[in-house]
Amino acid sequence: MNDAIAIPESLIPRAILRIFQHVLDTYASETNKTASVWRRFSDADFAYRPHPRSSAVVDIFRHQLLSERRFFGEFLGLPEPAPPDVLPPVQTVEAFVGRLASLAQPRLLFLARCPEEWWMATVPFFDVRRERLWIFWRRVLHTAHHRTQLTVYLRLLDKPVPSTYGPTADVTWAGADPTTSLEAASRK
């Protein structure tokens, strides 16, 4: 099984406006990256937290699903399931990954049909107002933050860290060219 694919490319819809295709591609890609990190945990790792004030692995999984539901439903105005229906009934790593993908797919279909006016509309976001496109990117950053948090947990558990944006100490490939030197940074 390819642990990086929760949403295959064939299921990413085409946006009605090409300029917004990157939004759909990015959301699917970030969902796949999150799934690849989650799949490196076992169900036995759910209670792990590196510090008493840190969230447990399962708390971060739950937060990801519930906070995405809030961002997409409350702030962006997408149709979303009721909060009690968001979490998987049986909480295993694979059930969480499956739920992550099953919640993302209808969002992709909805977002693909949104015109520019919808994306650029200013709507409530907590106690301020922001454009929907800004809120979407804030969601992507929020997801990346928690995914990075979990990669630290993986390292502390001495588990392999998957590639998300490039090679890791555990995953590399021919042609991988991380920018870790002045020479690499000087390339044009």
C-alpha cells in the first residue's frame, strides 16, 4: 500500500476556474501528506504525548477532523456532517485515515464549483472577517502545523518519518536535492 495516497489524483475534480485548481490540488495533497504521517503510528501509540502538557496522538487526530469540519462548515460555508458524525465510530489509525479522506472528497467537489466571487467574499472568521481564500490557506497552514507536530512525535517514538515536502532522514531518492548548503541555495 502506498501510504501517501488517501485521495488519488483521479478523484481530484477540475475547478470551474483554472486559477483555483491549485487550491484543489493542494488540499488533496495536504490530505495525502497528513494520511502518510498518520499511517506511521499504530493504534497502540494513540495515548503517546511527549510532555504532560502536550496533546496525545489521538487528540491531534480528533482535532484535525473536528477543526477541518469547523473551518469548512462554519467559516467557509460548505455543507458538513453534524459534529457527532465527524469522528470514526471505531478509532483506529486506518479508520481515522479513512474518515480524513471521506470528509475531504465532498469538499473537493464543492470547492471545484465555486466561482471567483465566492472565493473572494469576506466572511466571519472567529472574531474578524476574512476572504474565503485566506481562510482556506489558513486551514492548510493549520493542518501543516499539526502534521509537523506529529512528525516530531514519530521521531521521539523512533519511528520513520515519511517524506512530505522532500526527503527526510528516513526517506530519500535519486535526484532528491535538499537545500542544506550554500551551494544548493545558490542554484538558479
